[in-house]
Amino acid sequence: MATLPEWSRRVFRLRGLPNRVGDRSDVSQLLSQVWNIPEERVEVCSLAKTCNKWESLPSKVATIRLEIIPDCLGATSDLDEWEFPLAEEPDQRLILDTHFQGLTALNDVKPEDHHTDCIAISGLASYPFGSWQLHGDDKSFMWIRDELPRSVPGIRTITYGYKSELLDSESFQTISDIALGLIHQLKTGGWNLNSSKPIVFLAHSLGGLVLKDAIVQIARVESVKSILNKFKGAIMFGVPSLGMHQSHLMTMTKGQANELLSHDLSQGNGNAYLRQLKESFEGLGFLQNARIYWAYETKETRTVQWEDNKWTKNGRLEVLVNPYSATCGRNIGATKVTTIPINENHSNIVKFSRGHKNLSTIIQTISELCSHEPNNIAASLVHTIETPRNRPNNPKSYLELPTLSEEDCITLKDLELLLSSIEELHDLSLDELDFRAEQIEDPFQNTFKWVFDTTSFSNWLQEGTGLFWVNGKPGSGKSTLMKYILKSPYTWDLLHDWRRSSSNIEEIIASFFFHYRGTALQKSFEGLLRSLVVQLISSQYTIFQDGWRKFRQLKMQTSQLICERKDVLRENINGRHSRESPEEALHRIDRSLQEVGTGLKDVARKESYYISLRQLCIRSSTKMPSGWTSSCFFDALDEFDGHLDMISKFLKGLVEDPKLNRVKVCFSSRPWESLEAHFSKELGFRLQDYTTHDIASYAAGSLVGLSLDNASVSQLVNGIISRANGVFLWVRLAVKEMVDANSHTNAHVSSHQMEDTLKRLPGNLYEFYKLIVERIAHTIRPNTYALLELLIRRRDLSVSVDYAWSAVTIAYCCTHQESRAKWEKGFFISGRNPNQAQVRERQQSDITIWGGGLVEINDDTVQVMHQTVLEFIMGFSFKRDVLGQLSNIVVENGHSFHVKYLCSIASLGITGSRGYRTATGAELRYHGEQFELTTGNSQLAYIGSLPWRIVRDLVGESSYALKSTGELFLKFVVSHGLLLCLKEWVTNNPNQVRHFSPLATTFPLLSDLFFLGSYGVFPGRYINMMCLLLENGFSTRQDPYIFATIIERIWKLEANYETREDIRTPISILHELFMLLLKHKQDPNTAIHLNAIWAHPEAACGVKPLHVLPPYLAQVLIQHGADPYGCDDYGRTPLDWVLRFPHGCIRSNRVYDTQWRYSLCRVLASVDSRTAYCNRHDWMNALNHFELEGHDTTCLRESPMGMSFARSIQPAAPIPTNNTMRKRRRSAGSDLPTEGIRSSQH
């Protein structure tokens, strides 16, 4: 029993506090009532909401201290956890503990202030809470709880605890097991959700290895990979990254179950595992742009020794974790800035008192990790853009017509997109959309017929409306049933009302089978929509043609009237008038615009049910012409590759109007919680409740070949039914096991032996798959791992037989030369062996053996057998289940196997075809990047072994001008987005980049990288690649295209002149790249050619960036040395463009509208810019335009530039002719970079 002094030194955690508990005094009152002790004897140190995101009403957790031992705890005071019921709420229980296992929130933060979560992970055999407190009797202060939230407002602090005791331990857990527990806790805490906050970790000793292993595991598993995006940084306190002195630990754990854990920490035995963990973690941290700081001890620690029949801390003084191991070698050289020496022993480097000299350093570091730097230049310079006060209603497109409401505008905008896509309806119909339904096996004879005898379903088919949900366990046969329903003539008979047979009513049956292991279209919302569009409206395509024709006519008429209105306003300002007065012209045009607007409004109202493909599917099925009905059948909603809430709402939208009764939907899925929330009240059934007879028929029919009497077969069938729990796939596997067991022996197999075989089988699918893996010979399990990884890492989750066999064969080769030797030695290369039948037979046989029954081969395509197999492979334990202890050191995964195969086929010269090279290059780039993102490692060794010719072919024609192998390799790495490969290469070759390509030769690495990212989402790691190149000696002068490229993209986004590659490049990324180049000595006055901005090729000319950049970037450019007097090829300064703008030459007037010109004029006025051609008359015209649009021009008139114009009487200078321009171009030289040409090459 604990004594009172011992009890008062403890800190307790109190969980399960009701949400109604408001403050610390409420906790004291509650405990006073529960334990019958005075309130003042309870000290409540913290109170916060629990970290469990899945509680419907979040409970609260507190840390407390007690000055007395409550009577109800006296006899059990040596325990570490107690439970107490609440009198007012019998179902609610308070849980008091001292172990602090799991996550414990220490403070609450207002939602509007909350920016970061800080999670502290304790070390080996430590107390999760107490290890951060000073030794001694005073436990009133714990710096993470009491000081950190006060010093860094907006941070929520949390501790994470796990069991890792050394003495008398029966646990054989490894570091990976503890890390997996942390991952599950992070998922429970909601850090896999987009709404969660970034995380900064504090990790001590073993806790740092747990964090590292967790990050590495998270990167591999898709379902929790989003947690990695929340990882902002960490402080590692004495983490033995390269092992630690632990002879004393080995002595303590010798012969115990946890002896393996001590081995993992050693500098000898654990070296391979720890070094691999170090490489993977650091790579993933670099890719995530996470900042890691390394704190290390500078005092020796007293070890333990056995004396007087117990362990005491009277052993020798040792440095448990030396600085080199604690910092991964960063304690010397330039990287020392990321290290923090703490003059304490290994235990005390995380224990700080109030005012401790090291506490301020640690808190400042945490504050830096939490800091946010704005990326959007426009936001930081928003004061340069002024909103007009009284802008007249001058429409710029049909969407700004006053006749149209906001709803009309939205409808018309979506309608325009829709009708242009429906015009090519034939493109929507793709064979792959029907692939999944055709692939599903037909049901076993006479099974599933019961579905049409089920009253609820047959009534729904005949007379029902709305939704019908077929839900069931994984593998229960949902897809087979849905295909049977869709193909059965009974379905049509029940849907078809004989009373309507003589009428004009047309009935449509549409279907879609989601297939997560298939192509992107087979599992996406787009695929569903495409399929439904084709099935629902192909017969009424002509109605779209009329609407599309009318819409185009009205839109064209609007554009013509708007242009005419602008011309009238411009002529009025310039004092020029036609025979019609401006007032009469504007009145006539506005009247015509009103008529056109009425026409567009009519189109919007009549055709509103066609807006967007999504609305089309809803409206085309619920607002079909009179006499139409639609019945839809959707399979495997749980295999939809998107948010289930979205697809659920879509289904409800299809049937939401009960008055129409024109559409109904039958769908199947697993009974996931999110789907239950949406559909639990809908009609439907659980499939496993109805398949007992089907399972019996299948099992009996499959076992009939065994030499057993009917009674024995019947008994086995009953056993199968009882164990199957309605899972048809389990039955199939179990029956196969029993049949195989019978076929592998020549002796008669009795029914008792069959029953024993059945009893030994695992009870669920995932354990069954694990059993299948365990039966595969250890010698070929690496091939099993390679095959299954290869399949799940492919985007369409399948490969050809030849691809799979070849890739697995060379999967573990370390160099291209080793791979090549295997290719040349084998007979598996199609086209090199005359006996193709023998080749294919061997390949299929090997794949079958490697797969152990978890893969299937259909029509030369290899894929995993079932969705549940895919989930098994993507689980956390798969790698260890297959590879055992090798899993700790094997870095390879399916992406690296794909990379090796794709590089190997390049060595055969197959990539000679441009189209094939493009497809292969895209796959190689994808798998190369994904290997880095999922493992934190590079493939430098393998890629570096590729011969010069292969790298050149993979890079393409642009590589032929490169002069060295190093340049070629660098171009390959950059053009494939391999950041870790580049980082490792730069580390190994620190000075080589600066010596590449003399400045007279272009080496457009930055442009290659920019265009690489432009066709997808431009990720932050590409910016990191640019930084890495520039910081290691690459000059912006070596890539004269990149600055013009970025400026052109900015212009296009500002102009809404988007092309395919621009759509996904956010303006914030372009701003960041713009600033990065200026930081690395980009010339702000370089002449550029932007062909995209010119309406007519003959008007194009070279300009300076200041002519075309938006005002907020023009201001930045001037700050970096841009010349406000710099001229274009016509000799015009930026101010000339503002005052006498070339309207007819520029492609988009939207960019250079009055707002743009006014803001830019203010920027130029602030630096006293000048003109080359414009005079006082142009200045006054510009000011009149600005005032007409509601801008205040006082600041311009009073500026030095404005005062200068006021005194000027200079006549207008003529604009140079084309001949003059050509002369200027010739005199300027011919080596100007031509962005238009460069762009067209990409």
C-alpha cells in the first residue's frame, strides 16, 4: 500500500469527465462528491477535451494531485488505474490512472486561435508524464503543460504514453509494434482528417525511434498517409539514431520476452535497422519540408547494477547516447545549427524547472517550428490595389448582364461547359466502364434466386421508389448478386408494368460497378457520370443540339454588343462622335443587351436541369420527357475512390423528389459507419442473412468429389455454414483447402480429418490470407512480396503476365548491370524466344506459386483476387507477415520494382517509339517519385548504374546537346522529379553543379521541372528541388527561359486565359517561384518574349517584366532593382503602356483593365517613372478613365510624376513603325530568350 508522502508525489490522470464540467473547480467539486473528501485537498492542474475525435460528445481529461488517499482507494493504492461510477449518470465512469498511456491533452485552445498540436513521446521504461518533470517531491510544475501553452499561444500540448518497462516484462513488442500503436492513436485523434492541425513532436530517447518508425509506416499505407502532411517538425532529445550504450539493458532483459527490443537499440546488433530507419525518416522529413532539431546530452548517466537482490542505479557512469548518434552526425560541420547541446544526463535532458536556462531555448525552437510564413505575395501587398468607389455597370461578358440573376449566371456558366462536352457524347462511351461487370463470375448454379422471392425487393422493383440498399460483409457475394440482378430477366419482368405496355412510356435500366482495383474511371465519380450520361440520355441527344445552337447565338450577340458599347464610351472620352449621339447609341445598345439577357434567362430556365454532368444525371433521370422512368443499379459503393459522403448525397439527389417517382436506385456496399449514417433507414437487407442455403449448395456441390457419404458431407456443410458467417469468399477458400488436403494424399481421408482441417482454418478473411502467406516457402516469399507490391502500386492495380514475371525476376537487383544479366540469362523476354507458349506457361506457373492463391490471371492480366486481398496487402502488418525480420531492412516496394523494370525495357531499345517513350516516361516518373514519397529513400545507386545511352533515350531529344554524363544524369533526375536522388547526388558531388555548361549554353533544368509540375499539381518538393539546384551553384543565367515562363503563367492566370497546364498551378506557387528566382540573382530587367499575350503575331515584341506583371508583383520587382524606365522593342516604358495602352494588340483586355492600369500607375508614380512617347494629353485621358471607373486620382496628380506632366506641353510622340521596331530588335541582338518557342516545345 502506498504511503501518504508517496501518494502526494504522484500526478494522476482523470478521464471520462462529462462535457458539462466547465472548469477546474467543477472537477474538484465532482471528486469531492464521488470520494467524500474536501475540495481543497484536490489540486486540479489541467482540464482539456479528450483527443478522441470520434466521441459524439467529447469528454474531458484532467491532471490532478491529491493531498490525501481517499478511503475507497486505500486498499488498492498500489494499482495504476481505478474506475468510479457517477451517481447522477450510472453509465458514465470516471477513470483515474497514473500510467498516462495513450494520448493525454493538457490544455484547450480556442478554435480561432488553434494553429498547432504538440505531442510529446517519452522514452524507454519511462513515465509518459513524469519523465518530463524534475526528480524530487515537488510535482507542481511540468513545462509542457504549464509553460509551453503560455509561451506559445495557440498550441495544444499532448503527451503520448506506451508500456516499455524493462524488468519482469512479458512483452515481446518491437519498436515497430509501439509505432503502430502511435499511428492508431493519431488516427483516433483525427490527424488523418483535413480539418486537423499540424503536429510538432517532442521525442525522448526510444520515443524518437518510435516516431521515426511511425512516420515510415504512415508513408507506406494509403489510408493514413494524410497524417504525414500534418508533420511539421520535431525536437529529438537524446534519440539513439545510430544506437546507444546498453550493456546494462541487455543484462536486465536477458532471457525476457523484451530482449529483442534491447537488441534493436544496440550500436552493434541494431545497426542495420537503425541506419535504415534513419535514412527513411530523414528522406520523408525532407520531402515534407519538416524541420528536425537534435538535442544531445553532455553529461554521463549512472547505469544500473544488480546488488542486494535488486537493481539499483549504482552502476558505472556512461554516455548512453553519444552526440554523434543523437544528432546523426550533425554535431560537426555546417549542420550543427540544427543541434542543441544540453548539459544534463540522458534522463534529465527533458526535465526543466521554471526559468531553466535551456527551457527558453526549447520553447523558442518550438515556436519557430509552429511559425507560418505567408506565400501569397498578393495578400501581403494588397494595399497597392484599390477597390473602385463608384464603378459604372459596364458588362464584360454575358454573365454581367443586369437582366440575369446570380442563379442564372451559375446555370449558364455550367451549361456552357456541359453542352460543349455533350456535343461529343460518343467520347464518353468507353469499354472500360463495363469491364468490371463482365469480369465478375456468374453465381454458382441455382444460387441467389431467392432475391426475387424476397418481398421487400420484389415489391420495390414493381412499385417501390427511392433507394434499396444491399449491404453485406466483405466477400459475402454482393457483386455477384448485383450482376445476377442486373442480368436476370426477372428484373425486367418485375420492373415492367404490363399496364403500360401499350403506352409510350419508355423504361431505362442503367448500371455502374465500382472497381477499386481497376482504372481511374472504374472507381471514380467521373466514370460513374460518364456511364450514366451515355445510358440515360443517348436516345435524346437531339434536344441538346437545339439548346447549344441557341446559346451560342445569344452569347455571340452579347459579345458584339459589349464591344460596341466600349467603343462608344472610348470615343466619347476622346471627343470623337459618330452621326448617332453617345446617349442614343448607349440607349440602343443597352436595350439590345436587355433583350439578349432575357433570351439567355429563358435558356437558363428551360435548360437548367442540364447544368454540369452531375446535375445532368440527376435531372435527366428525374425530369425526363413525360413517359420516362429510370432504374439504376450501382455495385460496390465502398470501392468509390472519393469521399463517401459525396457519393451518398449524390444517390439521395437522384431520388430526392418524391413527387416525380421517375428514378429509383438499388446499390450495394459494405455496411460502413458513414454509409449507415446515410442509408440505415432505407429499404434493403443484409446479404449474409439470406445466403445460408446458397452457401450450403455451393459447399455441397464442391465437396461432392470427395469420397465421403452424404451424411459426412452434410455435417461438413453445416460446419462450413456455422464458420462462414455469411462470407462466400471464405467458403470458397475453405472448400479449396479441404479439396487440396484430400488431393495431396493417396490415402482415404475420413470425415473427421476433414472436420479437423475445417476447424484449423482461420475465422476471418485477413487471417486466412495470412495463413496462405505462411504456407508459401520462405525461399520464395521475397518474390511473393515483390509480386503483390508490384500489383498494388500500379495505378490501375494490374499488369500483364510478362510484365509481372519480368519485374519480379529483377526486383532485388542492385544495379542495371545485374538486371541486364538476368534478362540475358533468362528465356522470358517475349520476342527473343521462339517458343512463346512455353514462355507463357512458365510465367503463369511461377506467378501462381508466388501469389499463393492471392492473385488471379485473366486474359493475360494479373491482379489481386479480391478487394479484401488488396486491403490485406495495404495493411500495416503485410510486409512483416511476408518477410519476417527482413522487413526491418528491406526498403524496396512495388514502386522501385516498377522503376527497375521500366529502365530495363529501355535497355532493349523498346523506347524508340515516341508514343511508347512518352507512356513509359510518365510511368517511370510516377513510380520514381512515389518510391521516394513512400519510403524516404532514393534509387541513386540503381539509376546511377544506367548506361549513358539509356539515360539519354529516357530523357529524350533535348538531351543530345548535353556534354557530360553528369549533366545527362542531372537532367534525368530533375525531369523525373526525383528530389531525394538529387539531394544524395548533390551531397556526393558538392561542387559539380556549378561547373556544368558554360554560361553561353543553356541548361534549362528549372524550366524542365516547372513544366513537369504544371501538368499535375505542382508540389512543394519541386520548389525544394529548385532551391537545391540554386543553392548548390546552378545559375538562373543557365536557364534563361524560367523567369519568362513563370511571368507568362502569372499573366495567363490573371487574364483567365488558362490552358491545360496552367489550371492546376496555383498563383501562390507561381509567386513563390518568382521570389525564389529573384532571391538567387535573377536579372529583373531581362528582356522576354511572351507570345501568349499578343492578339496578332505581327504586334508581338520583346518586353521587360515590368510591362506585363500585375501591380503587386511590379512593386516587388522594383524593390529588386527593376528599371522603371526600361523599354520594350518599340521603345515604350511601362508608364507608356499605362497611359496609351495597345488595346487592339493584347489578347485579353481583362488583365489590363482600368483597375490594373490605375494600380500599376500608382506603383510607377511612387518611383517617379517617366514616359518615352506619351504626353500631358495622354496623362489627362488616363486620369479621366480612372475617375470614370471610380478611382481617386489625387495621389497621382500630386505625385512628382503628376506635377511633371502638369508642367509639360510636349506634343505626343508618334509610335514607331514596324520597320523601326525591326531595327531596334536587330540592334538589341538576337540572343533574347523566346518564351513562346520554349512553351511550344513542352
